[in-house]
Amino acid sequence: DNKADSEDSRDYGPVPYGLLESRVFFRWWPTRRMGPIKLPGEEDILETRMKSGLYLSRSKESEEQ
């Protein structure tokens, strides 16, 4: 993250929902608030993926190998 020299919705406004490609399901920072993020009534995505053995994230590099 390069907060001082990057652009995001603070610069150009809200991103239309249809353009979103992923969603946050775990907060790393600030550490005092670290943990899963879920909407009311939603299952714990992190726990479900860990149990099923699915990747939490995947880079294009790992797909090319």
C-alpha cells in the first residue's frame, strides 16, 4: 500500500458494485481489529475455505507455473 502516492475511491468517488471483482473477508490492520469480516447472517468465509482446503488468494505467477 502506498497511501501517500496512490489513487482510490477517495480521489474519484464510489466504485460501482458491478465493477467489484472480489471482497474483503479478513482484516490484517490495525492489529487490534485483526480478524474475519462478515456481514450479518453470512457464514465465516475464512473458516469455510480453511476447512475445504481452497486457496485464500492466488497470484497470476502461481497460475503460470
